[in-house]
Amino acid sequence: MNAHAEYLKTKVLTASPGELVVMLYDALFQKIRGAKMFMEDQNWARTGLLLGQCQDILTELMSSLRPEHYPELARNLYALYAFAKQSLVEALGTKNMNLLDDVIRVLEPLREAWFEAEKQLRGARPQ
């Protein structure tokens, strides 16, 4: 295993749940941006591969929801993730990059909220 992969593995294994969510969003956005580049080059196989990985990330985010704690919030987030998944499928089918931008635009505020919440929690934790 190379040093970068080992670093990522350690980072994931030592992350808090909030940090893991932020990492998932970051990976999602990175893969969407990569898919856009391949879409511009009309490399549909690579575009499809990356968008499939994006769907896997969204599925992970969906499965991490806990409706027993906050049912309305879980329902709303699930609907946003489902919208994002459908937009990825439609983007590939119609070759419409704007739909990929829509996914980022809709989900980026959630990533920022998780990041800020985690930052506040870190500040409140005893060192």
C-alpha cells in the first residue's frame, strides 16, 4: 500500500462521524468534477464510472440517516440525495453537465453545515 493510501485509511479510521460525512461530500464533489471533465472530452465510459461512484457515495449517505432520531430531517435529506442520484443518471443520459452543477449547488450547503458543526464540536471537546 502506498503512503497516500495508508494516510487516507488512517484518516478514515480515526475520523468522527461528522468528519466522515464531510469526507463523503468532498469525495462526491471531486468525482462529479472529474465526471464533468470526462464529459467534456466525451469519454462516456469514464464519465459513467465516476457517476456510478457518486451514486455509491449518495447511497452511503442515505444509509447513514437515522429517522428514529429526526424523522423529518431524515426524510428531507433522503429526498435531496434521491434527487441528486436521479440528476446523475439524467446527466449521463442527456449529456447535460448543468445537472451535475445542480447536484453540487444543492448539496454544497449541507457539506458546509456539517463542516461548521464538526468544527464547533472540536472546539467544545476537551483537549
